[in-house]
Amino acid sequence: MSRRSNGLVGIWAEAQRQQQRQLEARARQQREYERQQRVYQQQLVRNQREQQQAYKQQREADARRRTEELDAQVATLQELLAVGCRAPAFRVTSLSRSEHLEPFAPGVLAHPIPMPDPHHYQAQGGWTASRRAQAQAQARSRFEYDWHAAQAAEAQRQQQLAQYQRQYQQWAEAQLSDIRRHNAGIAEMTTALRNGSDPEAAVEYFSAALYASAAWPEGFPRQVSAAYDSAARHLVLDWELPRYDVVPEAKSVRYVAAADQDKETARPVTQRRALYRDVLAQSVLLVLHDLFAADEFGALESVTLNGFVDDHDPATGRRAQIFLATVMASRSVFSGLNLEQVSAVDCLLDGLRGQLSSRPDQRAAVRPGRRPDDVGNGVVTHGGDVEPDLLEMDPIAFESLIAELFRAMGMQAVTTQRSNDGGVDVDALDPTPIRGGKIVVQVKRYRNTVPPTAVRDLYGTVQHAGANKGVLVTTSKFGPGSHTFAGGKPLELVSGSELVDLLHRHGLRGRLGTGEGSAAAPPAQRTSPDPRPGADPDTGDYRVLGMSWTGGVALDICALVCHGNRVLSDEHFVFFNNLRTPDGTVRALPPTAPDKAAIQVSFDALPDTADRLVLVAAVDPAVNPEADLSGFTDACIRLLDPSRTEQDRLEVSDGRSDETALVLGSFRRRAGGDWDFVLGGKGYRGGLEELVQDYGIEVA
């Protein structure tokens, strides 16, 4: 074979070997890839198993935690009486306020301005006598300049310190005067309790003892109606007990992995009923314990306690007070009990000869003993079987109810009618840090709208008393002038309907008038003609005015229904505290984007006497007290139909600096009944208060 043939064979053989090596390399890569895939799949399976195991363990731990919470809840109920008996007794001293005031702390003003040291002003350098003399003169000049400056700064510091001391002294004297007046009222209450001559003082004190008790678990009700028979030194009270759902329906919780859900094991009905009866008995005994323990004056010879639940009567289906326990206990018998060792049910039934429902879970009632309303003979009562009509209450009883409300809200509060009150009916103290402090409360049992002058007088009282806040509570309502004056000031106005709601939310009772709806004020009477047929705002014959603007300042958009430049009445001023006119033709609505405010208007249904609808914008002083309308730009009013489809767009003037209220414009009725828009632009530096005065609304 020729050399050439041998060379070709060699090349072919080498190519074959190279191809074989490539095939083997690819095979090795494939095997490695498959191995890595198997490892990955195995790791993935292990991870999934670990995740499933961790998930199962977490769910099982959650189930155990829920079971432990149920056990802890039951243990709290079982130990209610024993723990409560170990709590410190209420004392009248807890109502007193310490005369210790925050010491005078002038801060940096306490440190004198350091005077310059002449040794630090030595002349440096100078090759000749004249240069040295010049340097010494310059050094003296710098020293004298700095010394005079330091002397002036020190004189200013002393002046500021003296002014600060005077301010502190005035504040301290006002605080001490207030504290001493408060403590004098407590001392007067103490004397009345020792003499047993003031039923109201007894009711107020023992109600405060029950409200202040730390023995009651979170969520337990604290509603009390009480009266005091001073001749017999006998307190009669109705006390609200916890309802059946206070005992957990579930006994334990376990996680079922197959169904991936928690399964509750129900508590046996007999066990739950027995525990509930025990809780009721413990609650009754604990109330008696708290009352007798708080009696450091010998004011109680005996107590009649009727325990009720506020629930639906199974016989009528209506909500009512259902009495589940009643007892009359004398001090001599009760003091002989060792409450931490007794069986509560046996103690109540056998030891005190009381009554306890045998089926409280089914709201089987017992006949209550003596009731607060049965005391009579002029003894003051709080609450009772029927909600008291706030409009008909005795003024002093009404003030006491308001004080009781503040105590139920977690504050210290006493009435001041026993002495010169200085314009304050209830003296309250909110212990909450930062936002708390002294509160002066005035109550107005009015049927008509509270005049703005009453709000102005309250503000003067707040300033004179150095209080953190003033609260005006009424059985009626406030007009826009009152709300406008109160804006941006430490004042809070509580209308009759709001008062009823607060009373009910804090376990107290009260209604306005004789109607069924005790939680609402009487409906407002019409002050303008009825809307004409076809113009009812609820039928869709209306327009929505959507208002938008740029800038981040908080604004109130308001509307005034006017004849000329005078609003028809205070009720025809629609703003944040009066969301509609009496006839409903103008009302505020929640805005939808891009609008920031919206007002609904039934133009054809406006009163015949109305010829203008004025729209205004004002800075909200409670949110932005230092802001003006300089950032109120690119404002417009969108005219929308009931489906919120835009029909027209009206441009309005931009705001200006130093102004806090602005008339955006007015819709004016023309001959023939059409309404045209007239651009406004008049601004007010005095805010909404000054603006509404221009339209005839009285602002104190």
C-alpha cells in the first residue's frame, strides 16, 4: 500500500477515535445531568416533606396554643372571686389629686451666660513698640466687645427667666387652686358619707368603686343602677352580669392533617352551664366584696344586689334586662365569709340565702329583690328598669350621670354643684399620657339649639381654669355658629344623639323623649316648603357638584342656601357638622375620584325663598392650623348627573396667601327658574368664622 493510502487511513482512524471520544463525553454529560436531576428531585422531595412537616407542626402548635388560651380563659373565670378578693380595696383617697406639681424647669435659661476671660485676649506678636501697642489695643477692643455682648445676653436671659418664672407661678397657682377645689369636693363627699346624710354622695362613691375595680376581667360589663336608703344605710343596685358566651363553647382544638383544618371539641353543655352559674355567683359575691371593702365610712349596713344580663327575652324576643341572681347581704353576715375558700354557688344560695337561675344558659329568670326605684322618699337613683328621659331628669341628677359617663370612659370625674363651680358642672381628669389632662365639662339640658354664646363662655372657662380641653354636653344640638367657633380650639361639642350613643356604648342608660328610638334625637322640623312634585332628591332629579383642586392642605367645602346675602337659617348651612338641609335638597356626599368633595343639589326643589346657592372652601384649622389657601390652585367644579357623568365644568378662582376661606362662586336663580353660575373670589383672613358671619350666621 502506498504511503498516501496509509496516510488517509490514519486520518480516518483518528477522526473515528475523535468522534468516539465526543460520543463518550456526551454520554458522560448526559449521565451527570441525569444524576444531578435525581439529586435535585430527591432534594425537592426532602424539602417538600420538611415544609409539610413544618407546616403540620405549626398548625399543631397553633391548635395547642388555642387550647391553652381556652384553658387560660376558663382558669380566669374559675379564679375570678379568689383573685378579686386579693385586689386592693377602693379608697376615697384615690379620687383625690396630689398637690405635687411638675417643678420649675427653665432648661438652658438656668445657666448664666459665661463672661469672657481677659486672659484669653492677650496681644500676640509685634516687633516694635508701636505694633505691640496696636495689638494690645485690638485685644482690649475684642474683649470689651465680647464682654458687652455677654452682658446684654445675660440681661436678656435674666429677663426671659423672670418672665418664665412668672408664667410658671401663674400656672402653678391655677393648678393648685383647681386641685384644692377638687379635693375640697372629695372632702365634702367624705363628710357626707360619714354622716350618711347624702344619698347622691353614696351612690356616686360606690359606683366609682365598682367602675374602678381592677378585679373584673377585660370585656366584663360594668353597668350599674343604684339608690341609697340613708335611714337604713342600705344600698340597692342592679348590676349587669356577663352573658352565657363568656364561657367558651369549645373545650379544645386539634389539627386534622388529612382535612388540613382545625377541629374543635365542644365543651359539654352540663359543664358549660355549671361553669356559667359559678361565674354568675362569683360575680355577685365579688360586687358585694368590692362594696363592703370600699366602705371605710360605715355607710353600708346591708346591700341588695340584683344581677341581670342585657339580652333577648326568650318569651318576647325583645331585648330586656333578664335577672339571673338576687341577694340581700348584711355586713355582719358577709364579713364572716372566707370568700377565697367558698364554693360560690353554695355561698350565694345557702350562706346568703340568695337566688340564682337554675338554667341561666336558657335565660330562666329569678324574681329580683328590692329595686333601686323602690327606695323612693327622695333618694337619688341612677338608672333603673326604664331608661331615664334625659329631657325630664333633675338637673343635678343629669350632671351626676355625665360624671358617671366620664368615669365609665376611664377618667376621674366629680360633679361640682356643691360649691361655687365657676362655670364648671363636672370636673374631669384624663390620665392618658400626652393627650390627657384636665377637662372642664358644662352640661346644658336644653330642648332648643344651644346658642353660640354658650360655646364662647366655655372657651373662656377653659382659658381661666388652665384646662387642656372643654366639653359641652347637651340634650339638644348645636348650630353651625357654635361648630365654627369651636373649630381649631380645644373644645368638644356633644349633641343629644351623640350623648345617648355614648351612654349606651359605656353601659349606661338614657333616652331623649318618649319615642321608641331612644338613641336618636327628635327629627328636625321643616323650616322651608316641601319639595315640589317631581323634584324629590331621592328620585334622581338632582345634580352632583364635584370639586377638585391641587395642593395638600385639608379643606372643608360648604354650601349656604341663601336669599340674597343671607342664609335662610342655620340649618341651611351644609358643612361637616350639618350634612344636609332640613328638606334634603342640599346634602354632602362622599366624593369619587377625581373629586375631593361632593355636594348633591336638587335645584328645582330648593325653597321658593332661596335665590342663591353659595359654595365656599375653608382651611380645616384642626388639621392644618398654620395653613392658608396659597396652595389652593387648579380648582374646578364638575357638574354631574345622578350617574356621575360629567355635564359641565366650572373654573373657580385660586386661593391666596394669608386667606383661609374663599367664596368659590354661587348658583343664582334667574327669572323663569333657571340657575346660572357666578364666579366668586372673595377671600377671608378670619377663616370660615368670618365668612359665615357675612351671611348672617351668629358666631360667638
